[in-house]
Amino acid sequence: MIKLILVAGLTVLVLLIFISLRIFLILPHRTHGIPQTSILQSSRIVEITTPSKSHALFILGSGGHTTELFAMIQDLSPDILTHRTYVFSSGDKHSAQKARSFEESLVGSFTKRSNARVGYRLVELPRARRVKQSWLTTPFSCLVCLWKCLDVLRGGDIAGMTKEMSKLWVGMEFPDLVICNGPGTAVMVVLACYIYKFFGKCTTRIIYVESFARVESLSLSGKLLLPLANRFLVQWPQLAERYPGAEHLGFLVS
Amino acid sequence: MAPDSSQNTDRKVFVTVGTTNFDPLIKAVLRPSVVSLLQSQGYTTLRVQYGQAAELYQACYTADLESTLAKSSMLIGGYAYASGDEITQEIKTAELVICHAGSGTILECLRYQKRIVTIPNESLMDNHQVELANEMARQKYVIKGDLSDLIPAITQSLTFKYKHFPRQGSKIFSEVMEEELDQADKDKIVPAYHSRRRKDYDEWIENKNWCGCRIV
């Protein structure tokens, strides 16, 4: 009997060690103050040209967050970021409309003809917690949300696209970048991302931008995502001083 | 910024409370003393977006205010809400904006380089309007007004040297995105290279228009 418990205990221990090692490996290790790219300037390192295809996933939140996000990405070049996915919380028609009009505004700026055909994905996510929802049912709605996030990340909706569209999206399911700036849904998407990272399915990098309205302290999602984001940008220098790992590059919302 | 009387005869003040409730601001602006100060500064129109405070807005038309208005040709108009585009249009055509310290409204005004008097709404829960207003005022992007008396802030706004809000934010962010895209591609190679199936790696290079490795 004791033997059995011992074996079981050891197995659990080994598993735990393995899991924590894996998590440690996939967590971002930011070098403070040094831009990420400088790592590659040491000798005997390969030089890489930007690949022709890349995919970014933008997480749209409620009013203010969405406005800030589109202000930040208004200079985006669709030739560099060829595939774009927008996720919005269920019922947030306003954000969905903003995404549509942003995509329409891009139309003139394609220089590669192929990119114009790629189009974009606009996906609705159930809310992790509705306003005034009971805390008892919250874990369930979180799970539902997480499940949908996992599905979006692996491109579950691509099968339902028109033939032409899905042809362009196959192979580009996992985003290269996830860009979020505060809404609660972002936490679930990032969590889903880490589940795939744990199993080595994707190498998605996460950029988090704290809202312009946050001057003295981080928002809840900011605090949660601080150790998980590959780049954590804040718009006020006070925040960068207070939270190690946060980066201040000036105002981004103009 | 002297008004060009031949072209720009309409000098507008726009007051906005956004989508929140901010009754004290409406009250503070529609005081006869404040309205007559705006008149004396040469403004010809006062537009108020008052949100849910329709009754209060009506109640502010006291005899005092009427008599103040009778002295000159200043027009006052108000409405509850407007769409984002309409608000943008209002801000664009206004000369002075008196607003709550919501980040969206402030950013919109800064984009069109308006004179801004902002008043934080301290009644909102879990809101950081005070912090934002203080910091923006400290850096001279806006003037922070006091609800009990708006006159000093409005007087100051005529001569205040507003700092220009930097415009290159989106460029900086695009650079960050490009850096991270490069990094994401580098991350992809490593597992592929160490993969037991060398084929994966070759395929990756082919599909990604990889130009090959070069030892630097």
C-alpha cells in the first residue's frame, strides 16, 4: 500500500516538474531596457527577411478600448500584416462595425494585389462574465468562452468560409501576433494561446497595451497579463517605473 | 488665435458629458456668470451634449440666464446623445471644448488641437478621470477646471499655451508590431530546425519565402 502511494506521489511530482518546466520555457523572458531585436545582433546568427505572410489577431473590447486600438493601428501596413482577425464580445455591434469600416479604409493601401483578396475574419466571442452575472455561474461562462477562444485560435471558422477565402487562410490558422489593450476577453484569449503553446502548437507573441486612461495603476487584465505578454506597453512613464517589465514608448493612441 | 471675422463668424463652445451622467458639469456651465464670460470672450454658440440630464438642462434656463442671453446674440442649443461621428464633427467645428475627463473625448479633442477645459467626474466608480485630468493638466495638454467655479479655467483658456499632443503614436506601434513579427518568425524556425522531421523545416522555408540563412 505504502509502495503504491509512493509511486503515485513520485509520478505526480515528476509530472509537476515537467509541467512547470514547460510553462517556464514558454513564458516570456523580457530583457529589460534592451529591445528584443538586439538579441539577434550577436555573431553567427541568421538574418531573416520578413516572410510574405503574417497573421495578427486583434481583441476588441468595449467602446473606449476599441477606439484606442484602432487609433493605434491606423498606420498598419496591410502588406506586412496580411491576415487579420478581429474578435469582439457577443452583442458588441459597435466594435464589429468599427472593424468593418477600418478594413474598408485599408482598401486603398494595398500594394500587393494578393493581399486584397485575403480579407479578414471577424469573430464573435461569448463573454467570460456578463455585467451583474452571479459569481456562481461565472466559472461556466468562462469555460464556454475559453472553449470558443481555443476554436478561434486554431481557425475553427475557416472551414465555414467560402472556398476562395478558406484557401487563402489554410496554413495561417494560428496568429503570429495577438494584440490586446484591456478588455476582459483578452485574458481568456491569451490563456487559450498558452494552452496551445504548452503543447508546442504555436509560437504566437502577445502584445498588450495598457489603456491611455491608466496613469497610476494597471487595470485588472493588465495585472493578470503582465507576466504573460511578450511586450507590455504602457503609455505613462510612471507605470513603467512602478511595474518592472512594462515598457514606455510614449503615447500610442495618436 | 484671433478669429477671422470675415470667414469665421461662428465661434462655438462645445460642452460634452459623454455617455455618462455628469449633472454638475451642466449646472456649472449654464450659470449666468459663466455664460456671460463666454459671451464677453466673443463666442457666438454654446452647444451642450447633456446625456440623461434633460430636465436639469431645462431647469437651468432661469430668468437670470434669459436676461443674460438677451443682452447679446449668443445661441444655446442642447441634445442628449450623438453618434461618434457627430461628436467628432462638433469637436472639429468648436473652438473651446468643455468636457468630462474621459480618455476618448480628450483624445478626440487633442487630435483636432482644440482648447480643452476638462473636469473629472469624481462620482464614477472605478474610474481614473481624476488621475488622467491631473496628469494631462500637469503636462499642459489641457486645463483642468473646477466644478464649483469654471471662470478661472475659461479665462485662462484664452491665453494658455497648450502643448501639442505628439502624433507619431501609431508609427511607434507599427514598429513594435514589425519587431514582434520578426521575432515570431525566428521562434518558428527553432522548433522546426530541431524537429526530427527535417522535411518540416524545408517546407517551412519554402512556404515562407525564406531567403536562406546567412552567417553575419
